[in-house]
Amino acid sequence: MTKETLEKKQNYTIVPAVNITETAKSYIVSLDMPGALKENIKANIENNTLFISADTVENSLHGVSDVAKQYRREFSLANDIEANTVEARYELGVLTVTLNKKEQFLPKQITIK
């Protein structure tokens, strides 16, 4: 390898693995994003779509100075999400986004008389 090749930054886009769980009150979306820093993670909802992204830079082996990785994932959402109550937390390389359902879509117990 030439010195010029070794000094170039390599860029990768990664589609993180995801687990989606539905409960009676919410959808829980968990994404594997190891190496991401909390302050570099962006999550937003626009036009019923949840967008997740994060940029990371790692020192690599074999003389290449940096490897830039960008996590990217997007999800189409149903109309039953209450966008104002969405919560997100990042722990141990896993981003967990809780999408609460609107009140009108929550299950209701029917009293039998």
C-alpha cells in the first residue's frame, strides 16, 4: 500500500440491527449502535418517519488514520404515535426509543353489565 492510500479516511454507512417491541401503550425501538457517542446521535420525527443517525470516527489498524462510520436507519410510523411524548436513551451501545401511542388508540376495558 502506498502512503497516500494509508492516509485516506475510509467511510462506512452502517444500518444498525433493530428490535421493535409493541406494548399496550407504546412501541419500543432498540438499535445496536456500538461506538457512537450520545452527543453525536440524532433522532427526529418528520412526516410520520423516525430518522436515526450517528457519526463515529475510529482509529483503525494497518496505518489508516481514521475510519468514519455513520449509523443510519429510518422507520415509517403509523398515525397512532404521540410525537410530543417520544423518549430516547442511550446505554451500553444501544439506543432505545419509546414511541407512546395516542390515547384514542390505547386498549380499553369494556365493562360487562
